[in-house]
Amino acid sequence: MGKPTGFMEYGRELPTRRPVPVRLLDWREVYEPFPPDKTATQAARCMDCGIPFCNNGCPLGNLIPEWNDLVYRGDWDRAIERLHSTNNFPEFTGRLCPAPCEASCVLGINADPVTIKQIEVETIDRAWERGRVVPVAPARVTGKRVAVVGSGPAGLAAAQQLTRAGHAVTVYERADRIGGLLRYGIPEFKMEKAVLARRLAQMEAEGTRFRPGVDVGRDLPTDRLLGEHDAVVLAGGSTLARELPVPGRELSGVHQAMEYLPLANRVQEGDLAEPPITAAGKDVVIIGGGDTGADCLGTAHRQGARSVHQLEIMPRPPDHRADLNPWPTWPLVFRTSSAHEEGGERLYAVTTTELVGGPDGVVATLRGHEVALVAGSGPPVFEPVPDSQFEIPTQLVLLALGFVGPERAGLLEDLGVELDARGNVARGPDWQTSVPGVFACGDMGRGQSLIVWAISEGRAAAAAVDAFLMGSTLLPAAITPTSRPV
């Protein structure tokens, strides 16, 4: 815990976001620096709550009260040791995780929860600044070779753990740079890619080998993959985007979010002078109200969109927890991200019925109507609201509707791995697929989920691989493939 009475003395405080007119002129992260003394004050709010539900709320099992106490006492070196003991990449989760730990914070029962996520990112960033993050060389070399397919957070976590266990690890990535969604899915204003680059440099210094631009199953035949490695970890993510089955979907100017977002990131990488798909001067409609939709929103603002509407089929969440959504469950409440703060209009309880094109074949109008959610159990059912039709002028429609599973063609079909009822790669209790020596972790096996789950699964799968190769393992494995968020 921090200060015994800290939760009564101090209120919740977060870094100030840079003024909207200023931050829209660049792609830097949106937050102002947060002084160390303020971070220590926030850590002082951590209670002596007896049972730290935050640990259970975090899929990584982060030792949150322990590093909160150390930060409060100014012992930053031991704080980063505690943080790294359960999380390979706190600089990623501290920026990108929605913080289920905070939803489980005991203080959150009747007050604002501890700023766990902010304390986490300040601890790791301070460690980088002070040279406390260094390569960790393996104590032994096993002579075993492991291939990790996919370089998102799950693949990187598995690779780092296995490298430190002494195995020769090669990470294959079909994109031209390492990082997966961290590289091309997350906008620069949420996480500058220098944050990714410094961690990849550490991993290379530890001995992990990266091979970008290799589409396994095509550029590297599957039989060679299996023949050249003693174990394979599948961490390719859930990349099949959910479609919008309405008339006009085929029109020019209608794109999936993951067609749009990587191009903006490539401009920041210096690959392109201008993105081929841009919101500049256009009326933009984003279909989907989740994090990916917010990423599209912030990107459209920075590209100079004329107007932006974001559509969500679900009703507007309440401002506070409903009676049927008690602590410590995830709070289904209305949230405003930095991108929403920058502008645009959000429409709830609406659905799209048609996209209408102009004479040039480019989308010109979105037609839709309001819907009412029918009460009951099972999948949501919506009924149209009479006389609620609307039209929105648009020249760019972005589909941020989520993902439905991994791509089957190529590697998965060649391997012949079994899929579960949801179309994801099936895993046993040992994280192994139906193909001996082939393991799966992250969204490829779990389905679309959070970055913190990806890292947790990567770590657990690495322990399973190490045990498979060596007969036993000292790597931590706190979760199973069937674990679900609390």
C-alpha cells in the first residue's frame, strides 16, 4: 500500500492533455509530462484493502499494491523490478490498456480509483530515462530453435520470454516492420513508435532475431518452418475484419479501419508523403464506437476532415454504473477519449442501411435509422424505430466493426490446426494446438481482445513451450487458454 490515509487526503489526478488546437497540428502523444512528485502522491492513494482486487482484475497479475508502495516511497528501481516481474512491456500497456485493474480497485467502490495505469507508465518511462532497462542475457543456451509467427504484443512477449530462457528465437512478421498492430494499428498520438523501437532494440540485444517481410506459409513454406524449428508459436492475431453487408459497400471511399490507419502511420514512418486514403477536406463517417473507431477519429482530425460522425448501434452508456453493473465488473459507462475531445459527433442506437454513391462511383451519402435494443438474454436484437430515417453526407466511410478471427488461408490451412467453435485456433491446457509442437497465443486463439491479455497469453505460452522443449520450466505461467476477464 501507499500512505495509510492517502486515499482520504488526495484526489485522483491525471496528466493534462495538450490543448486541442495545438495537438491537432502534430502526431505526438497527447499528454503533458506528469511530475514524479504527483505520481508519488497518486501512488499514496493505494489503500490497505486486504484483498487487492486489482491483481485479479489485471490479466497479467501485476503486483500493483507493491509497486504503488515503492513509488510512494521514491524507490523507483525496485518499483520497475516488481513491474517487469509480471509485464514485459509496461510502456505499451500503460499507454494502451483500458485498465481493468482500475475497474477492480477497492477505492472505486465509492470514490475515484487509484491511477494505476498512469503510475505504471511513469514508472517504466522513468526507468528508461535513467538507464534501468537493459538487455537481460540468458543464463544458458539450450540449442533449441523456436519460431514465433507474428510480432504483435503476444508474439513479442513470447519471444522475449523464450529468448531469456536460452532458446534461439526467430520472430517472423509479414509486414515490412516489426510490431504488428503496435506498429501499424495504433496511431502515433496514442503511442509514438520510438517507444516500440527502444524495446525492440533491447530484445535484439538479448538475442531475439527479427525477420520482417516474411509471410509464413508463402515466403517461408510451412514444411520448412516446421523442419527448421523445434517449436512454433502462432501469434498472428485476429485480422479478419467484420464486414458491413449493406448495398453500396463496394463503392469507392468505403474502407476498413485497418486499410486506413496503417497508411497514416506510414506517413509518420517516412514511407509516404501523403496517405492514399485521407480524410482531408471530407465529411467522414466512422461506423463502430470502440477504440479502433476512436483511433480513426483522431486520425481524421489530424488529416483535416471537414466533419466526422461516429455511429454506434448500441445505446449510449450511462454516465455512472447501472445497478446491474456493480463493482468489480468492468464499468459499462460513457467514456470520452482524447479523440472524442477533439471534435466530431457521436450517434448512438443507429444502424446503417445503405451507402449511396455519386455519379463518379464514390460514396456520397450514408442512409440509416435509429434502433431500439430488445430486452432479453442472448445476442443483442435490435428493432427499427419508426420514422427515424436519416442521411449523412460523406465522401469517406471507415468500418471499425471489430474482427472475427484469424486468417485461415495460407499458414493455418497448411498446418491443419483445428479451430474452435468461434473460428479461432483451438489450444489445449498446455497452449498446444492439434499439431504437436505448434502453440498459439493472443488474439489468434483468444479472439479479439485487449493488449494486456495478449502479453499475458504470450508469457504463459512461452512457459508451455519451454516445458515442452526442456521437460520443465521456470518461466511464470499465471493463466490458462480458457481464462476470461473478471
